[in-house]
Amino acid sequence: MDLNRVILIGRLTKEPEISYIKGDKETAVLRLTIACNGYKKMDGTVDTNYISCKAFGATAETSNS
């Protein structure tokens, strides 16, 4: 199975939030937003992109520590 991989470099906009979904077994969900510098505009200012991210399961638990 092929997966897409994205590497984002930026700053967290606030503390990541972890919660748990109850189902057959409890699953961790981590939500965070990263501020990444975008492109430089004609007037010289840099546009900032805000990317919302989610991680699930073991990835969420290890990313939160």
C-alpha cells in the first residue's frame, strides 16, 4: 500500500490537544495546528499558512509526549 508523506516545518500555534474515542477499544486522537511560512508576496511580506493536523492511535500518544 502506498502512502503519501508530507514534512511540515513550522511552529505550533497552541498546545496540542489529545482526546480519546470510545469504540471497540479506546483510540487516542491528537489535534494540532502548525503555522508555516508560505510564499513571499509582491510587497515583500510573507503569507503564513495554518495547517490543521490529526494523529490517531499510538502515533497520537507518542507525538504528544
